[in-house]
Amino acid sequence: MKRQVATFIAVALLAGACGSADAEEMPFVDLSLRAPAPAAGTGEITPLRVAVAAILSPEGNIESYGALADYLGMRLGRPVEIVQRRTYQEINDLLESGDVDIGFVCTSAYVRGHDDFGLELLAVPQIDRETVYYSDLIVAADSSAVGMADLRGGTFAFTDPISTTGRIYPTSLVEQLGESPATFFSRTVFTYSHDRAIAAVAEGVVDAAAVDSLVLDFAFRRNPELNVKVIDRSPAFKIPPAVVAPGVAPRTAVELQELLLAIATDPAAASVLTSLGIDGFVAVEDQEYDAVRDLIARVDPTP
Amino acid sequence: MKGDSNLRDGLLSNRAKQFLGGVSVRTKILGIVLALTLVLGLGVTWQVRTTTSRVLVDELDARGTAVVSDLAARSVDPILLNDTFALHQLLAQTMANHQDVAYAFVVAADGSVLAHTFGSGGFPVELIDIDHTSAKVVYESAQGRIHDFAEPVFEGRAGTARVGMSETRLRSLVGGITAQMLLTTLAVAVFGIGAAISLTWLLTRPILDLVATTRLVGAGDLSARARHWAQDEIGVLARAFNHMVADLEDSQATIADKEAARTRLLDQLITAQEEERKRIARELHDGVGQALNSLALGISSLAQAKSPEVAAEQAAQLRGVTYETLHAVRQLGRELRPSVLDDLGLAEALEHYAAEFSNIYPEFRVDTHLDLEVRLPTTVETALYRMIQEGMTNAARHSGGRTVSVLVSQRNGWTQAIIEDDGDGFDTDAVQRSGESVGIYGMRERAELVGGRVRFESSSSGTTVFVEVPT
């Protein structure tokens, strides 16, 4: 009896000591075995670095431009890397320093880059046979505002400090009313992308915002029930272009331009055009951006 | 096989019985209390430990999944915007804001580590090789068991967020709870031992006391008594035992008293017999002997008578002497046994005795009221006769009174005799206790022999003896 009790106690203690020991084999990882963290491999082939301005949010850009990057990589026979930064200015800095080769930038960013450090045009996307876009002033669907004048004292979301549609054009509207954004609105914020500005209005974070009409159209296509409405549309601006950094070899620049201009006729690029939502790319001249240039000169004479 | 196992079971149960029978009650109770406490305490501890471990590990997994999902969601922008510092801050905040996070790091799609929380000492490269086919991998390390969670960032296009959750705090928590419960079990066990010892003391003390008393009684000490501890079953047993020993003691005392009285009675009977013989011898020598002597002398004188007239006169004298002698012999015979009791019955015999009693004690007045319708068996009549005779003699000799009355009646199957005097009375209890009075003891003996009883009542105004015998 006593021996049985002792056995039982021993078993109970043992079971307790083992606790929840699992029967399965547990791998052992030696965390003390340290080495420098694996860094991005510096491949023998230099990748083509494509900067995409934050017109869309970073995820949105990857979804839109990922297929294009893959296509270019396939056609060029070298890896293509998409580079993003928070602001348009940072992208311009990368283009200027030659850390990226080509870029998809905002119109005003191109105008500044062209005038400051010789940014060159490659092509512009054509959408529904058009190569223009607008700045759409949006408010929540249930708002009573019908124009910029009705937004006095409200909150306003800019996209980027050097965005044509997201800041420069709406600022010009406020200035036409004889005010500045700082006095006209109770508060302004920067969202650093157009889709986030749309979301900010739709979710009531701000009263209004001005956004790229192309991004807004795409957002409405994805979600027709989107809780925003357009109360003002700017005159047409030339669509944001693809640009090449001044440091890129002219041969490469030409090769890239030809690739972009021929993309509409290449069956292998069908999915690229679908994900970008464009018909193809067409050639463009610098003077077509003079309207933007004038606007900048009026609103932001010294950036 | 089955038979074998049955046999084995039987042997086992026999051995268990032998073992259990061999240990003291104290050991049994102590064993039961200890076994129960330990089984309960260890069982509950084990149960709580297991359950707590499982719950805490499940909760750790839930938190790990939440933390890594959050980290993955918030890593998208810093990764895509190449904002390494923001990524570092994000990881540092993740470490700071969530308990049990052992480390966090982000691996880019190409396998490079974008940011990690291991500091400047380098990165544990083995972590990269962990096969993350499932979202969670558990592994052992020198820092304890770690749950490693992986979550793709932006569907894997931006990389993977990894978070390691350490079980160390949970283990120490569970260890603490277990230690606390084991300590409680130990405390309860110690308390249980104390309680069991008190309980066994309470239980066995009266039993051992009873056993000791039983041995004393067995050795002949009838004055020994078991101590009465409580009103429980053992208390009842002790009381019953004490009662039994007291009865035994009483009965032994009674037997001893009777034995002593019987011895005295025997002595006195022998003495009385010797005195009776002496008296008869004296009577024979003084009375019958003298008479026969004078008869012999008279006959000699008759043989030498001078004349027929003288002879006739002498013969007449001799006849007178002969009659007197005959009367004396008869008287002697009657005193030895009253033949009148056999011939005429108790009532007549008592009347005769009363008359004789008046002759012997002329200063005493005797009243008799004898109402005897049924004759009793000879033994009963003799016993009753002797008892009444004793009572009357006692009254005449010791009471100091002037009157004795005897009342005999028959009622309800009993014959009752009441002998009453008007004397000074005596302490009946003291006399009976002392056993000095052979007469009183003799009366009691006679009554008990025929299934009757005797009772004495005495006061300063006289003594009454009640005798009852079955008719």
C-alpha cells in the first residue's frame, strides 16, 4: 500500500515536472551564432532602377507598376527594381543623383526637374486616347459644399508639397479667393499619396481634398460606392510623364523610349497595360507642360 | 492465465490485508490523511499546471499572431519607401510595447534582412534557415522555447515579418504557481499530520486506557476503572465495561460475605452441637443417671426389704422415680425435635412452643395469631418454625421488651410470619453488615433455602421481622 502510494506520488511529481512536454521533436536554434545580417545581394548585373512617385500609396504603386517592371526586365534582359519614396522631392533627388535611371513622376516634379537639372521626357501614358488629367476637388458624398468657397474654415488634405493636382492647383483656387491655405482652412494635412487623400475624405478625416482625376477614376472603378463626390474640376493638364535621369546613357534612354512607345503593340504587354489602366505610351514635348509651369510660377515662385 | 492472475490478485489482497492489519490505527489514519492530502494536492497542482501552461501558451500564440500581423501591416510603407530607420523604430516599438517578444526582424523578398532587433552584435543566421511552411514554428534555444511567427508583408512582395515570442516568462509564471501550490500542499500535509496525530490520540487514548484497565481487571484488581473520555462509542464501551467490573466486584463481595458467614455458622453449629451434646450428657448424668442410680439403690434396698409392706412401699417409690425419669427422657427427646410439628402441624407446634416459651421466660407476654389454612411441605414448615423460634428467642434475649407477638397468615400463595417486639430495637444494617449475628444470618439462609425472604425493621420502639415463604 505504502509502496503503491509512493509510486503514485512519484508518477504525479514526474508528470508535473514534465508538465506540458510535447511528444514532438523540437528543433534547436542557436541564437548566439551571430553574423552580419544578410544584405541585399549586389548582383553582377546592375539592375534598372525605376522610381515611382507616390501618386498612389506604396502598395498601389507596386500593384500598378510591378507588371511593367517585370516586362521591362524581360525585354531588357536585366533585373528591374522599383524604388519608392515618401515625397516627390525625394524621387527628384534620386533622379538628379543618378541613383535611379527612369521615373514615373508628377507633372510639377518633371517641370522642376527639367528646369533644375535636365530631366528628360521619355513618353506619356495614353488613357482612353487622351493624355490629359485634371485636379478634382472632392468632398464627402453627403457634403453640401459646391465649390472651394464653401470649404472655408474646414479641414483639407494635400497630397504632396509639389503635386500639381494635389496642392498647387487647389492652392491657386484659394489664392483666387484672396486667401492662403493657412488662413482659409482651419487645418491642412499632407497624405503623400492620392489614394490616401481620397480615403481621408471618404472616411471623414478631412472635409475635402484635391486629387489626380486618373487616380479618382481608378478608385471609382474599383469601388463605385465610394463616399466622395467631385465639386470642382481643373482645366486639363498634360498627363504625368515617364522621365529619364540626365546621367543615363543616351542609347539606353532611346532603347527605353522605344520599348515604351511600342508597348501597345506587344501582345506580351497586355497584362502590363491592364494593370496600369492605359492604352499605351505616346511621345511628348516639353512645351506641353507649360500650363503647369505657369501654374507653378504663379503659386510657388520659389520652391 | 486468468486463474494465475486471480491467484495473484488473491495473494496481493491477502498481503494487503495482512499489512493493513499489522499497522496501528495511528499509522492507518496518518497514512490515509497523508495519502489523501498528497494525492489531492499533487493532482490539483498537476492539473492547474497543465491547464495554465496550455492556456498561457495558447494566449502567447494568439498574441504572437496578432503582433506579427500588425508588424507586417505596418512594415509595408517603410519597406517600399526604403525607410530603414522607420522600420527599425517600428521593430523597437514592437519589442517595447508587447510582452514576451524575444526579437523581431523583417526579411526582404530577396532574403536580405532589412531590420532586426538583435543590435550591433550581429544577426543569428540560423533563424533565416527556419522552414516557415506554417505561420508558426516552435523551437528550443539557449534562451528557452521560442514561438517564431512569420507573416508575409504585402503578400510577400515586400518580404516577411518575423516575431519570436519567448515562453520564458510563462514558464516562470507557471513555475511560480506550481511552487506556490506545492508549498500549500506541503503546509496542508503538515497540518494534516498534526490533525491526524491529534485525531489518533483522541481515538486511541481511550482504547489503550481501556486495554490497560482490562489487564488490571484480568489480574484481579476489580477496583480498576476505565477512564471515561467522551460520550462517543468508545465512551459507551468504557462505561459498559466499568459497569460490568462494578457488578463483578459487588458479586464477588457478596460471595465473600456469604462465605465468611457460612464459615462462622459452621463454627457455631459445631460449637452448639458440642454444647448440646454436653447438655444432653449432663442431663443424662445429672437427671437420668442419678435417677437410675437411685433406682439401682432402691432395687438393692428392695431386695433386702424386711417386710412385704416395706417392700411394697419401696416399690411404689421406685415406680415414682421411674416415671420421673421417663418424663425427663421424654422432655429431653421433645426438646431435640418437636414431634408435635410432624404430628399436628405448624400451628399446634407454635402454640406448644409459645406455652413453653412462657414457662422459660415467664416475664414475657406472648400473643399469637395463627391463621394457617393450608399445610406446608415439611421442609418449609420446619424452616418457618425455626425462624419464628429464633425471632422469639432473639426478642426475649436481646430486645429488652415485655411483649412479643407472632402473627402468621396465608395470602396469594405466600405464607407470612411477623414477629414483633416492643423492645429497644437495633441497627439492622450494621448487624447484618458485620455478619456477627449468626441467628440473623441463619434466618436468612433458611428463608433462601426454601425460596423465601426475611426483612428486618427496627426502631427505638421495637423490632419487626417479616418472613415470607412460598406456600
